Amino acid sequence: MSARTRELFALIPASLLVTAGFLAIFLSQESLKGVGGQDELRDVSLTYGAIFLGLCFGAHLVIRFRLKHADPYLFPLVAVLACFGLVMIYRIDDELARQQAQWFVIGLGMFAATIIGLPDYRVLERYRYLIALAGIVLLVLPRAFPPTNGAYLSVRLGSLSVQPAEFAKLAIVIFLASYLRDTRQVLVLGARRFLFVTLPPLKHFGPVLVIWGAAMVLLFFIQDLGSSVMFYGGFLAILYVATSRLSFPVIGLALFAAGSYLLYQVRPTIESRVAAWRDPFDPELYERVGGSYQLAQSLFAQADGGVLGQGFGQSVLELQGGKPVLPAPQTDFIYAVIVNELGLAGGLALLLVYLLVVQRGFKVAMLARDSFSKLLAAGLTSVFALQVFVIVGGVTKLIPLTGVTLPFVSYGGSSVMANFILLALLLLVSDRARREA
């Protein structure tokens, strides 16, 4: 069986999950039971599943004709994540689910456009400084708009809200992969040992300091801890892959820790988030606006889910009077809703799918023959993995809470579109690597 045929058959479980998920939600809603009976609900669920399969089949045809040798499992795994997100968002708010479905279609369009319009992704190397400049502009652009929960995350154009950081992560990874392709040998050969660490030559380590400074600027000006961790962590991962020197990312982590501590002393928003993370059940913090209410309720919801969960549509999202149990359950806290309704088993299943995506991404990097392709695939995969870690770690109190979305699952058009472009770039690298092999 060819790789593309395996990919096609792997899309079937995703469409079945859409059908089963919507049917379970419909049957759990008392207001719908008397509308047309279970037969009508089943037909509607099958229709949703067929539409989802048809859209994925269209994207599959683009891959089949343009990327015949690409990894056969990456797209089906992403389809599983996307259908999981659509079902959960519909359970939370059907209107938001319709909007998310529209973003999913647009994201698939951008996915196809990237594959068709970028036959040789290595051309991106020529424009690395222009791409880097565009990424920096995208990062600081939200500073011109009002903050969201103390962080400058979005650009608002009328009713449309865009998170530029989702696209900036792609630009930064492309620049770093291109730059380190040219300088990695100099960083390794020119390094000097000092005490217990190996230090790179200062004149060539300048970009490290620049990226470190950019991460600190993110913390200071837009107060976005999640994006700072994601960008800087992705950079350290690419640096380690390029040089194979553990001391380089260790030095980078030390610099980031020192800078974060200094900013913690002067930025009240960062201080309040760390305080909420340290003791979310403090009554004073719990009652304070912008305090620990979100995190505490998230922990309560996950604990209430137990091992197998309450079932689809069974979690309580609003208290009497309309006060939400979980603020923004469709974005930051969708993982808590998932664990509440599907239990620890459902949460682990979702994380397993993410781990499989990350594993396939790093395999693409291992198969790549040229340095730029290897670094690009490793960087894109690292940023994707860190984004999952940052949001799940925040919701489960492993790290301070941030405003990053869960890729392909949380509500948000910017995240869906950017991650579909990320997926397209990975498949482009995979096709070239497997074809050469």
C-alpha cells in the first residue's frame, strides 16, 4: 500500500470521530431530543462527518498530486486534532463552532496554497532578513491595541481579532534555520572551554543575545509569557540541533531565567500571574479580578472529571446567574473541559496524538539531507511541541498560566491558519527528504 493510500484510509477514523462526537452531544442535549428523534440526529451527525471527510479528502488530493513522498501520518493526525476541537467547541458554543469550521476551511485553503505556491521551500533562505523583520513587526504590533487579561496578544480590526504571534513564530523559525545553517560550523569550531561550559565566539554568538533580548522585550512590552517561552525554547532547540553542544542551550536557559527574574521584579502583570500559579486557592487571589479564579476553577474541573469523565455535554459551564465556571473555555481552558468530560483517559489520549505529531515531525528532521531542511523541520516541530506544553502546563498548574492556544483544538482563526501553514512546511520538507532517500 502506497503512502498516500495509507493517508487516505487514516482519514476515515477522524470523520467517524466527528460523527460519534456530534451524535453524543446531540443526544445529551434535552432540548434536541424531541425535535426530530434519534434518526434525525443520526442523519445530521453523519452529514457533519461526511462534510469533514470531504474537506480532508480535498486536501489529501493536493498532497497526493504535489507531495507524493510526504509523511503519510502527519495530516491524518492533525485531522483528528481538528475534529476533536470542532466537537468540543460545538459542545461549548454552537455559534463559535460554526466560526471555527469556517476558519478550518480557510486554514485548509492556506495549507493547499502553501504546498502549491511553494514548490521549493528553500527559496525562503534568500529572504531570511526580510522574513525576520516581518516577524518582529508582527510581535510588537499588538502593543498598539488594548490588552487582553493584562497581555497584548491581539490585533482587532472591527469584529475580527488576529493574534500575530501565531504567524511570527513561523518567521522566526525560518530565519533561525537559515542563519544557523551558515554559522553552525563557526559556532562549534570557534568555541572555547571556560570552567565547565563551552562558550561560543562572542562575535558569532550575537544572534543568541539578540533573540534573548527579543524574548525579554516580549515579556516587558507585550507581557506575553507564553510566546516568550515558545519562541526562545524553539530557538534553543534549533541551536542544539545545529551545534550538538549542550552547553549552548544551558547558557541560553540561564540567560532567560536571569532576565525573567529581573522583569518579574518590575512588571506587576507577570508578578500577579506567578502569584496565582504559586497559590491559586488563596482566598484573596481567588476573589481578585485578574487573580487565580481561572486557574483554580480549571483544577476543580479536571479533578471533577476523574478517570473516565462526566461524558460529552455533561460538564457544567455556567453557574446560576450566568457566571461562567471556566472563563474562556473555548480557548485557554478547553483542555480542562476535555478532561472534565472525558476524564484523565481523554486528556491522555489527546496528548498522545500531539506526541505522535511531534514524533513524526522530528522524524522528518532526521530524514532531511541538507542542513536548512533539518533545522527548519526541527524548529517547526519544537515550536509546535512547546505551544502544547505551555498551554497544558498552564492549565494544569505546571507553569504560570499564559494565553497561548492549544493547536487545532482551541478556538481561534489565527492559530488554525498558522498551524496549517506549519504543517504544509513540514510536509514539503518530508516530501523532499523521502524522495531523496
